[in-house]
Amino acid sequence: MAPSLFVAAPVVLAGAGFTSAGIAAGSYAAGMMSSAAVANGGAVAAGSLVAVLQSAGAAGLSGAAGAAVAGVGAVAGWVASAMV
């Protein structure tokens, strides 16, 4: 991942609702968490994308969180290119 993405990641994560105080009510992150909980019988699984992104939002980017952010960015880029 490019260094500039590591710098931008905390801002992007906070904007999506993954904050140091937890997942922001009514945010995109809250929707992701709700969907993950419904799919998993009421809980968010440890190590899931939602859990990793919240960890990154709360404490900064670890190696796993950096990989998750890179993966999400890759998927978003692929979807955007497929729409053109």
C-alpha cells in the first residue's frame, strides 16, 4: 500500500464511522456492523472485516488492518473500473 494511503486511512475510517470511541451511530460502519451481526446470529465475529476496521479506527493501522484497507480499496477500484 502506498504511504499516502496509510496517512489517509485514519481519516477515511473515521469518516465511515470507525472512530477511536467506537462505531458512530447512523454511520456506514454501523450499517456494516448491523449486517455482520445479523449474518452471524447477533454477534460480530473476531477477525471479521468490521472488527478489523474498528480496531484500526480505534488504535491505528496494524498489519492486518492495513491489509484489510488495501483489500477494500482494491475491490472498490475494481468495481469502479467495471462500471466504466
